[in-house]
Amino acid sequence: MTSNCKMERKHMSAFALYQTLPSELHSPHQKSSVKVAAKKKKKKDSVAAAAKVNALKSQMKAEKKKMQKKRLKAPSREGSLKANTDEEVECVNGELLGALLTDLSKLNNSRERASKLFQWLIHPIPAKSFFRDTWEKKPIFVQRKNLDYYMGLFSTKEFDFILREEDVQYGVNLDVTSYTNGKRETHNPLGRALPFTVWDFYESGCSLRMLNPQAFSSTVWNVLSILQEQFGSMAGANVYLTPPGTQGFAPHYDDIEAFVVQLEGKKHWRVYNPRTEDEVLPVLSSPNFNEADIGKPILDVVVEAGDLLYFPRGFIHQGNCLPDAHSLHITISSFQKNSWGDLLQRLVPAALEIAMEEDVEFRRGLPLDYLTYMGVQNSDKEDPRRERFFSQIASLMKKLTNYAPVDAAVDQKARDFLHDCLPPVLSPDELASSVQGAPARWENGQVKDVDIHITTQTQVRVLRAGCARLCSDGNAVHLYYTTDNSRVYHKEELKSFEVKAEVEMHRSVFLTTCRVNSFLKIVLMFCLFLQHTDAMEFLIHSYPNFVTVGSLPCDSVQEKIALAELLFEKGIIHSAEPL
């Protein structure tokens, strides 16, 4: 350890105790809770691959439109030391975060809310020029000389409070790390991270990484839940607390776009170009590198409280604390597994299966003798049959685009995003006008105010622009929604209404049964949902405007009210005024 490690104590420190444990008891190194969960998810994806292909295949038969392909421009890797302020921008400058979030909650449109919060995050760089010139291309350092710019987002005081009040588990919520003499180590004991042990590790020179602060901090949750609409991809975060004169992590690159927000103290950062073209915008994070492997930094700066450092995935980075100050920063991340290639992994297998079913050219047999001139052992041969073989492959690949169920594949990506999303943080007005703020309660031995009074004149809208999405796989209609998601990544299954296409219910039977049994009313409301896809599209596309329940394109007044009640009870819509 470094000179900061205080090993010569009368009692055995947590770090020293850790070193005495058998190696098999040490918790394995974890990059982040998102990446650990992603690895587990990858195993599930292989099992579910056939089902996803079938879903895409079914929807393709119903699709009429074809969408043009887009090309992803090759990224530039040019470094930049300071923010470009040539363009004028309207944004909140230096407003304390609490006041800013209060002001944002009053905005009528959640997309506008996300845009303004992101502009505050990267100020004074205009968002338009950032996404044009910097995003996925190069690192950038924003130096503000304003120690309080990010005040209120997170603090060491809140870190300590969480350790005392919450069930923080080593390896799940907290990592204890060190990087000394070129060796990166994780020192996680088993079980709950209690303050005495955690702060003993810190005093011994170890860094602390909180993996999912949004599960404990309402402010971090609020910020991330807003920003995810800006990115159209999950916004995650890790908090890093590093003692003076130490370093917690080896040089490495990540598979996410990273915004390093310095909250307290300062840290010396070095950022390096990707080593090869293969490491530009990588699919996976890297192993730890040695200093000799990474060359010279293109960015070498001291980031102080109130400053911001951004670098794209694939850019190698390392940060160490100077001897005179500790460091607390939060890294906000996004765009993990959100590339054109990730979309094509969903699209191409489905397109191929559809093509084989509908086009005889894909079902014709291979040449009888193709093994005699194709394959690695024949790759150096000059044989005209090889040229004809490659020409046929190219022809079929070009033809494959005609069978690509693009919208269905995009919907699969969208469902993944909705599963990743944090639930929305409700403003006081939204709380009062949604099911979460309904006045139902137990009082004097009776249930009070449990009825919902929705009429055709009630004005409603979806709670957020991206909180619900309507999808079909050809056999069923689904409305996927985020309002019941957990603050812990994938703790809950993806929430949706699902109705089989063959389920039909005559309106008179529906209404009669509803009068008889309130439980069946709920069940049959789900069945009726299939008939209301037009109404859901109308609600989604009407946002941010409120619309009357009577304007929903349903067959009857009863159906309009029933649909509105169902969506209200699930927290997907709220009313213009409290019900």
C-alpha cells in the first residue's frame, strides 16, 4: 500500500484483517452492478434467442413499410482540453441542483426537462455542438472554477448516512479497491458494509466505489431518471471516494459513455487514445493495462470540484488523488450495448429465417463440391468457383434486407431499454394527480376514498414521454411501461399488459360481468385492451398535451372510461387535476 496506509495500529485494521483471510473467501472483482447484471442477462439471451426470432418473424408478416438503412460515421479520436464556448446557448448557469430540479419539475414536457438538465450537466458547451463534435469522438474537460456547481448531487456526508441507515452489501453495492505498484486489487469482505469497517478501509488507503447510488439517493435517482430520456438509453452511475495520495483502479477503458462529475476535492486524470481501430467504441470493457501498454495521454488534467470530464467508450483512463486532497466524484454513464451492431444482432437472424421461409433462393442447396474449394485450407487458391461462391453470398446478403423486420427489432431494443429504465420521480403536482397520490386510506375502521371518479370530461395524459410503449409480436399486443420499475437494476421483471390476439369479448357480456364481479372486471379490462391499441397510440402521441377521456378512439363511452381507469390504476397516466 501507499504511505497513506495506516497499518501500524494497535488494533488490526479491516485491510490487514482482509489480508489474513484465505484467498477463496475474497469476493471477486466486479466492474459495476450494471455489467455484472449484463453478463447474467447475456446467458439468458442465448436461451431466449429462438423465441425472439419467432417474435420478429411473426411481426414481419404484418409490416408493410420498409425503412431506409442508416450509416454510423467513423468516430474521430481527437483530444480536447477545454470546452468550446463559441456558440451561444440558453441554459441554467450555476443554479443549485435542488432549485434546478424544482424548476424542471414544473416543465410540462419530460423531453424538454431532460434536454435542460443535460445542458446544465455540460454547461457551457452547447448540447447541439457536443453531440455533433464530441459525442463518441473525443474526451473533453470542462473547467468551471466553481466548487459548488454540482452541490446537492451527492456528498461524503450522504455516503456515510447511507452506510449507517441502508443495507449496503460488499460486492453488490460497494467495492473496496486499491492500485499499488501496478497491481489492482479488490478487498471486499462478505456481507454488509458497516461504517466502522468501510472507513477503516478508507483510512488504510483504499478507494470506495458505490455501484448503484440511485438505489439509496433520491437526488441521484431523480437526475438519472430524467437523463435517460435524453439518451434514449439507460443512464447509470457509480460513486467513487478516494483517499489523498492514492489510486483505486488500473488504467482501462469502458464500454459506456462516461461523464465524470467532480463533487468534492480533486483528482488527477490521464486519458489515452484507443490503442487500435479495433478498440474504437468497443463492445466490451477492457482488462487492466500496464503503463507500458497505453502510450502517452492526450489529456492530462486536475479535475476539481465543479468540473466535468467526458470521455467516450474505448478511451483508456486512470485517475489518482494528489497528496493534499481526497476526491469524490460520480460517473454518469449511458449507451452500453446501444450500437447499430447490437440492433443488427436482433435483426439479421430474424431476417434470415423469414427469407428462408419465403424465398426459394435461400433454400437452394449448396454446390456439391463446395468443400473442395472453400474453407481456410483453400483460401489461397485461385479458383473461379470461389469467386462465384462469394458472388452468390453477396447477392443473398443484399437480398436479405428485403426481409428485415426493422421495426420489430427496434421494438425489441426498446423493450430492453424500458426494462433498464428507472421509474419516474413524481413532482408534487404529478403525485397529487396520479394513483400514487390517491387519498385512499384506512380510517376509523373503514376504507375511505378508494373509488376513482373518471368521466368523459376528465383530462389525462401519459406520465412521461417515454414511460410506455405499444408493441406487437404478431400473436399478442403488449403495452410495456416503466412506472412500476425498481430503483435497483432489473430487480423486477419488465412490466406489461399482454393480451392474446384470439381473445375477444362482446361489449355487452363485458359490461354485464363487470357488474357482477369486481375481480373479473380487472381481468376483462385486460382482455378489452386489445381493442384499445388505437387509443393507446393516441395517448402516447398526444403527449405532452392532456386529452379528454371522451376523445379516446374507443367504440363506447364505457370502454373509454374502463381503459382510462386501468391505465390510471397502473400509474401510466395522470389527470390534469386531482381526482
